[in-house]
Amino acid sequence: MAPSDASDTPTAIGNETDSKGRLLTSDGRPLRAALQRANRRRKLTALGLVAPLLAFILIFFAYPIVQMMWRSVDNPAVVEALPRTLAALEEWDGNDLPGEEVYRALYEDMLADEELPRAEQKMGPLAVRLNYEISAARSAIVRTARNVDEMEAPYKEAFLDAHRLWNDPTIWRIIEREGRPLTASYYVAAVDREYNAEGEIVQAPENRQIYVALFGRTFMMSVVITFMTFALGFPIAYYLSTLPMSKANLLMIAVLLPFWTSLLVRTSAWIVLLQGQGVINDMLVALGVIDDENRLTMIYNQTGTIIAMTHILLPFMVLPLYSVMKTIPPSYTRAAKSLGATPWTAFRRVYFPQTLPGIAAGGVLVFIISIGYYITPALVGGQDGRMISNEIARHIQSSLNWGLAAALGTMLLVSVLILYWLFNKLVGTDSLKFG
Amino acid sequence: MSASDKRDGFVVFDKVQKSYDGETLVVKDLNLSVAKGEFLTMLGPSGSGKTTCLMMLAGFETATNGEILLDGKPINSVPPHKRGIGMVFQNYALFPHMSVGENLSFPLEVRGMAKSDREVKIKRALDMVQMGNFINRRPAQLSGGQQQRIALARALVFEPELVLMDEPLGALDKQLREHMQFEITRLAHELGITTVYVTHDQTEALTMSDNVAVFDDGRIQQLDPPDKLYEEPRNSFVAQFIGENNTLDGVVKEITGDECVVQLDSGDLIDAQPVNVSKVGERTRVSIRPERVEANKERLKEGAHTIKAQVLEFIYMGDVFRTRLKVAGNENFIMKTRNAPDQVRHKPGDMIEIGWLPKDCRALDHD
Ligand SMILES: Nc1ncnc2c1ncn2[C@@H]1O[C@H](COP(=O)(O)OP(=O)(O)O)[C@@H](O)[C@H]1O
Ligand SMILES: [Mg+2]
């Protein structure tokens, strides 16, 4: 073809461009727009598919978590109940008792509250809230509020007569400190600290330090449980992976049995087995391993929790391990042996490293589940087998200190996230194989 | 093969039997001797027991009966890692969590070799397979052919005297496979190692081996060098399995020395060489290679029997012509002729006469 002909030759279809040099489709629309249109449909379909689950998670998972985190710092009681008192306290030097105008403001707050309909009264929540900070606060507020309409000026004396707490600058410091819509005091309590008379954060007295130790114990027990599930699960997963499919499925049922048994049945079984007069102790005594007087306590303590949780969480270790081992062909170990490695070396240097993604996945699953486990420790844990979740549940159900429960829960959540992040840094989640 | 030189082989299978389930024998009475430096190929259809034999030799399966000797010593009770046999697996079995260098270093490390010595050997082995630049790659970052080379280098790096390969080229495309066939044979001969190679691909077996053992049904059907195997198959199975083959069924009419006349089921008489037949009246299946079928009378022996054939199809393949004929009722009778200037190009429907030299037409067993 002569060079002069070249300009007359039409460009091939699909390579046409418009005036701005954008690629066009064969019927002349801009290629990019056409592609977007083609993709929009796909995106809409995808959105439609995930929308129900997304909505479900937002409503029943994300929203409660945000709520919980909010509750751990939310502090409406004082602000709502004592607006005048808080305004008056701004002038206070914070050392001695406040002056008359503060007591008058408190009187007015209480009187105003009296006139509200019962459901809207704020003194009850205030009493509960302040009682978290100082234990006499509930009776002081309830008793004073009951008789506030009979009070007369000077109010300072009247209050000092009504309850001895009003004579203590501490209560005023607490009111001033907690007279803000957000508080850190739940977190302060959750790490076994408290405010001293000067308003500084200090270590709580020894007999009230429980949470840090409990976090430590929860962490330690989770490590032990994770290790136990690994030690028990690795060999069985290996054995399962070497079996033909039909047999492996049958045995897998045995591994999955904990999933299918009712919690109460399972727990009663543990009690029957593990208690002082239980099957295991009886057997050990009968075999002469232990004396009748020295029966082992294996339930209602840490041992009980660890045994029962290891059993329950075993499948979470076995399943990822099995699915990883299933994909490792036996030829790797054979190759290692043919290259001169002893069976142990072949296992250690060739087989084991390839199971690491499974171990990591199983370990993360078991650890994260056990660190927040509640029901088993509650049933068979006794006093020293309790975990942090049991304390959270106690604050929600019986002590009704939801703020503290929320603070503990948030700390638990954050520590799990930090661990996961650390794990991701060290191992990398892309190497995880969950099943 | 006499009893004495049987034991002389470098690798010897002596009356070896193998059963996995106690009911059926996968390997039945295997006798085989491989000389030092020999390249022996086990060829056979899938399921004929080749891998099982190799696994017994490597030590991953135990022989149910019989003895396997390596360099004159029985190895039935020697564990695999003490046999010092290099092995290339079909899926290569390169350790995915180790780099190429670490893979090659592994057999040397477990032998307690010093680091400096290891480096020298690894480098030499990689250069041998032209993969010197890939020492830091992971197996997953290599193509199939490259993985194949590394697997080969790893099996050779600790300088074994015997190397086993189980369908090592099965996963490669045709061109790469042909190239690797050449590379493997070159290396095996250069290094003077004894090789036992397993394949189900007959071209591979013919082009690479010093000797080929054709397996079927747990037995060696024939053990011979490639040319002998192709030209002188000892039974119908081998004739059928190796290369392209035309068969005609009939009855032996006459036997005179190393020639016989066979009357085909259609009534036609043809010349053949008796291989598996001994007496007149016996049923036989004669086998003729397509390239030995002759349509040009001048090239046949004086007075040779010829047979009528009808051309069904003429396929032009460039270097050769492939003519499908109907001969004595067999509609898949192939004749291959070289594309020479004077060669006749038959048309479908033509009636021609074909024949062959008696030694190219082998009267074999009829099963
Ligand atoms: N591990 C095993 N267990 C039971 N049967 C097997 C096993 N390995 C191979 N077989 C059987 O032995 C026969 C020969 O198999 P194999 O040696 O792999 O043949 P090839 O390598 O020639 O294809 C087949 O029928 C196969 O099903
Ligand atoms: Mg095989």
C-alpha cells in the first residue's frame, strides 16, 4: 500500500475516538460511559444481594456496639438532675464546703424535680450514679429529696442537718467532676483506679482491685485453651486428612459433636464426670492413684472452665487445620524423605510449615472466642474460673452498673482488635485459611 | 536372562508382587534388571502398576512378596530416606514455603553438608538446568517448565546414583515436553546416572530410553530397546500399544521356517512372519505398521501374496499421505506413504492391491 493511501484507510472498529480523543464503541458512544452503564447493573445486583445482611448487621450488631461504646462514656445523670447546682458550683474554689448559694441551688433543683411527674424525676438516677462514686450518696440524696419541701433557709444548715454527706467536700468534688455530659470514671474504675480527694487518679485499695487481674486471667486462660485445642486438634486433624473422604466425614461428626449437643446436657455431663464424687475421681480412687480424702477438684474452678471450653472450642481448631492439611499432597513429605530427610525432619521442615495458615486461623478463632466466652465459665467456672465476660454480665444483670459493663466490654473489644491487628502485622491475614 | 546376571544389575526386581487389598495383585511376578547408567522406561496404560513399582523402589510402598535389590543389596527393609534415590514427582513436589535455593539446599542440609559446599553444589545443579538466575524465587513464581527443571535439579543435587521419575512431563505442553525429554536424557547420560522413568506416552518412551519395559496388567509384556520394541513387538498388546498398527484376524495355513501364510477371515491369503504362533490351524492376529504397507508391486518380493483394498479416504499430511483402506473387512486399515514425486495419490473409491514383506507382518497371539 502506498503511503498516501494510509490516511484514507478507516481505523479499525473499536479504535475510533471522538474529538476529545476518548475511545468510542462501535455505535459511537464513549467507551467509558458504556462500560459504566454495563457495570452499574452488576453493582446494583451485588448491592441487592448483600443489602439484607448488611441491614441486619447494622441494626443488630453495629448499632448495639456503638451504643455500648457510647454508654461507657455517657454521663447524663448529674447534668440533667442538677443544672442550677452545677451553675452555682462554678464559683466554688474546690477546697472547703461551698457557700450558701450552692446549697440553695441544690434545694431548687430538688424542689423542681419533686414537681415533675414521677416517670421524669431525675433524683433516682442521680442517686444511683453518684453511689458508684461514693457509697453513701444514694441514701443522702434519697433521704434529703424526700424531705426537701419542708426545708427552710439557710439551706446550707438545713442540708448539713439532713445528711452528714453534705458536710463532706468530697461529694461536691464528685458532683463537679461528674457534672459533665461525658465521663472517664467508668474506665477509671475498669482499670482498678479511682479518684482521690484531690481528684487525681490513683490505684484503688487492694481489696477492690479485680478487673486488671481478671483481664489477665481471662487472657491467660484463653492462651491455655488455645494451646490445648491445638495440642489435641493437630493430631486428629492430621489423621482425618489422611483418611478417605467417607471415613473422614464419619469421624468429623465425632469432632463436631460439641456443636450439636445442648449446652445443658454437655454441662451436666461435665459435672457428672468432674465433680468431687464424680466418675473420674471415683476411678482414680478405685485405681489407687489418689486417696479418698484427696479427691481432685476439677469443676467450679479454673480447671473446670479450661477442660469444658477446650472441648467446646476444639472444632474451631480442627476444621481450619483439617481443611489446610487436606490440601497438602502426601508427595511433599515423600519428596522430603526421598531427599534424605528422616520422617521427623520431613514433618518439621516440610509438612508443619505448610499447616501454619491453618494453625493461625484456628488459633485466632479459638483465642478470640474464648476471650469473650461467658456461658461455660458461668456454669462450671466457680469463683476462680470466672472470666471477664462474667463480670460484665454481673454488672448488666445484678449490679446494674451498665456504664462500667460498657467500659469493660469496650476494653475487651478493643483488646481483641489490637490482638488481631498485631497478628495481622506478624502473620498476615491473607495467609489465614478458615475452612 | 540367566540367574547370575540377574543379580548383576544395579537395580533388580526379583519375583516382586504387590497387593494393596489382599485380593488383587497390582504387580504380578515382576522380574527386572537395570544396568548401571541405563535409562529404563516403564511404559504402560494408566493403572498398569508403574507407579506402584516406582514407589516400591523408592521405599514408599513395601513389596508384598519378592525382593528388590539396589547395587546388589536387598533394600526391602531400608527406609526411604536411607536409600539415597533421587526422585522427581509428577506434580514436582517443590516445597512451596522455600525458595528455589532452599529447596535445593534441603537434601544437602539433611546430609549435614557445610554451607560453602552446599552453595557450590546448588549453583552447579541450577546451572545444569539453566536456572541459575532463579535461586531466590519461590516455586509459585515459576512456570511449569521451570518448576520441572528445579525438581530435576533438586533430585540430582545430592548426586544420587539412581533417579526415579514418575511421569515428570505429564503437565507440560507438547513443545516444552519435547524439549525437556531431550534435556533429561542429555543430563542422565552426561552424569552417568541410572534412571528409571515412568510414562504412559509411547513417543516419550521411544525417544528417551535405552530400554523400555512395557507394562500391562501388572506384568512386563516386553523389555527391549526402542527400535526392537517397535519393529518386533512380541505380542498383540505391545504391537497395539506402541505406535500405529493395523491388525487382521485369521488362521495359520502354512508355516515354513520364519515365514507363514495366514488365511484371513475374508478368505484372502497373506504372507507373515510367525511370532506367537507355532502350528497350522491356530488363530492369529497379524500386525502390520502403516508405513510398511506397500501398494507398489515392484517393491514386493517375487510371488508375494497381495490383497485387494478399497480406498476410503485420502489424507494429505504434507510429508506423508495417509490412506484409509478397507482391507478384508477392516475399514480402519491405514497406509502411510512418503510424499515422493512419483507417489500415487489415491482417490476414495479406487480399488488397489497392497502387500508387504513377510518380515514386516507379524503373526501374533489372538486373544
Ligand atoms: N494406595 C493405593 N491403595 C490401593 N490401591 C492402589 C493404591 N495405589 C494404586 N492402587 C491401584 O493399583 C493399580 C495400579 O496403580 P498404579 O501403580 O498407580 O498404576 P499406574 O502408575 O501404572 O497408572 C491401580 O488399579 C490402582 O487403583
Ligand atoms: Mg502412575
